[in-house]
Amino acid sequence: MLPSFYLQEQYQSRVREIEIDPLKFTESEVSPVLSKDTLELHYDKLAKGYAKRYNKGEGDSKFNYAGVFLHNLLFAQFREVRDNNVPNGPIKNFIEKNYKSYSEFKQKFTEEALKIQGSGWIYLSTDGKIKTIANHEVRKDILLLVDWWEHAWILDYGSDKKEYLKQQWKIIDWNVISTRWGKSL
């Protein structure tokens, strides 16, 4: 599912203003995986800042547009914390087809994430592969997305990126991921 503002035209065409979608969860629902401070920094300042700069024509429009695009995908896939949060239904079968088990998928995802030097994004694609984005870039094949920029983990996890990723699995809304996968068929 592409963010609500996604335009089929090139993002540089600036046909209309874009915005960060409202969160569908409360701060308390995603705590302690995401703290209040992290949400304020990540969502209120950084993500909304991309939209503001894009709409004002400030900075790199491609970078800002892609920042909004990626953050809308990211925040839309979050739900309240669940300690035993696992995929089910067709998306579970898709993961098991490509990685044998959810556990092996998480292990491979973690291995690939930890290879990233510096900032970026890591995601499960519609073809079942784990892919990365070095900066900000619009991609139409994203099923599950993890922000690998320092601002996403530094306040809550310090330099422990592995723990950050381990905790992210607790707030993934697998219904959203399943919907994205269904629309990619």
C-alpha cells in the first residue's frame, strides 16, 4: 500500500502538497519500543520536516519527497506492543517460502541490517528479498520497512542497533504488511 499522497507522476513535478499521515497509535501503545522522545524527534520534527521543506520548495525535493514517502510507510506499519507478535496467514506463508521460518527471516534481516555502514533503510520486498536503501528513495516494492538512520534508535537504544531491531518486531502490524503484499500480486 503506497502512502496516500503518492503521485504516479515524478515527485519533482510538485503537483500538490504532501503530508505525513497521522499516527494510528498512541505514544503509550508503542512504549517502550519507541519512547515519547523518539516519537517527538522522529515523527514530529524529522518526518514532518521533510513534508514542510518539500511543500516550501526548500532543499532537495527528491530527498524530501522520498523522506515523506518512506516515513508514511514506516509509521503506518506500527501497532501496539505485543511480545509475541508474529505474522499470520498469507504473509506468514510468503516469509516461510522465502526463509523457511519467521525466526530465520528475522535472523537474515538482522544480518543484512548490521552490514549497513552509516544511515539508510532496510526492507522486505515484494519479491521476498531483503533490500536496502542507502539514503532516501521511493521504491514501490516495499512490504516491511525499518528505518536504519541513527535518529530512529539513538535515544532509546544508544548504539545497540541489534536491540533496536529486535524490539521493532514487537510493533509490526502484520495486517498492514499482508495488505501491502496482497496489493503487490
